[in-house]
Amino acid sequence: MKLDSIADAATFLWLVSVMLQVGLSVSPHRVIASAKETGLVLRGFFINFLVVPFMGFGLLLLCDTQPIVATEFLISVVFSGASLAPPFTQLARGDFPFSIGLMILLAAASPVISPLVLTFLLGHLSGGEDLNFNFFQILRVIVTGQIIPLALGLAGNRYLPSFAGKMVRLLRPFNNILVVIILILVVICQVGAFKIFGLKAYGAMTAMFLLSVAVAWWTSGPDRSRKKAMTLNTTVRNVPAAVVIASGNFAGTAALAGVFIYSLFATIGTLLLAYLFRGIR
């Protein structure tokens, strides 16, 4: 088995394990109650599916970016509903149940909305290519990797609370070790890709991340725990869905490597942001 195939398998295992841990950590009733915050949820949809992708598109126009770099950048930012958002929110002492509820809704809508937004934006970039999306493949990744393990975890928390607590204590260190292994594998597999993108591309990534933080924090109301949840759900993107698109349409090009690079950049940035948010009450 090739090293990149091992990295892909380990990433999917980690995704399932993280979602199971998230589900085991919170009561289903708290998630449902938080998801009923209709106004805030709609703002989350607007920010994640429209504001963030169009900000990325604007940055690409300003930077006059090469088509392949523009493609990987847009693929990276348009997909929402990242499984890491709730754990990061918990780390930041934010509204954990609301973060889970928002993540579920974003992940469920992403296979339909995000490809449409991506097609529109790429069609308006110089050198944009026609894309044929496999909606079922994206949906399958989200359902099997996020929704099902999350549902099992929530059921475990509801009906077997003592067992759920023990499992969380086992899964937490396992997931921490696994993510380190994945990062090492990705860096080894994609080491050449880091040289492809110049300072302009990395500057655009930084600007994209900081703009996402500013917009999400400013538009998410006065409650700081909700602000943390909204912001962390916005800055970290749905890596599995983005990888499915990149590997299915641009296999063997710099686009797939670029998706990994921005995803890694945004994930590390969101982790640091979560630690910064811990001090905000």
C-alpha cells in the first residue's frame, strides 16, 4: 500500500473516531436545543456558504493567482461542516452543544450547496474548468465519516452514560496520537507541494483566515460562548469533502496538494485560535 493511501485511510479513521468522541461527550437534548437557535444558525449558513467563499474569490482576483492555485484555494474554502469544530470549541470553552448542532447542519447541506457555489466561482475565474461533481461520493463521506459515528456517540451518551465517559477517556489520547501520525504522513507525502506555492499564495491564505475570524466573530451576537462556536466552525473547513472533490477532478495535479496545504494551515490556525479563546470569558 502506498504511503498516501495509508494517510487517506488514517485520516478517515481519525474522522470517524473524532466524531464518535464528540457524540459521546454531550447530551442529544442539548444539541437539539442549541440547533433550534434559528437566527444564529441561518447566519452560520450565510457566513460559511456565501461570505467565506466569496471573500476567497475576491482575494484571488486581487492577487491575480494562477488558475491551478485558484482552484485548490476555492476547493479548500467552500466546504463547511468540519468535524474538528466541536472539539476546538470545547477546547476554547465555547458553546459545545451549539457547535455540534451547527456542524451537523452545515455538513448535511454542504454536499448540495458547496459544489454549486464552487462551480459558479470557478466559472468566473480565468482558466476555470468544467467540473462534474459526484454528489453521492461526497454525501457518502459525510454520512459514514461524520453523521453515523456522531449519532452512535450521542446514543451512547443518552443510554449508556457511564460507558460513554470511559470511551471518551480512551478516545481522546488515541485521537491525539493519530492526528500527529497523519500530520507526519501528509507532510512526507506532500513535501514537494510546499515549494509550488509562493509568498503570494501563503499571504492569501493568511488573509483568508483572518477575514473569516473577523466576519464570524462580528456577526455572531453578544454571547461570547456562541461567538467562539461560530468562529471556530467558520475557520476550519471540511477537509474530507474537499479532498473528494480534488482527487476526483484534479488527481495528479497541484490542486490536491494545495487542498492539503490550506487545510493544514487552517487547522493549525484554528487550534491556536481555540487556545487564544480560552482566555476570553
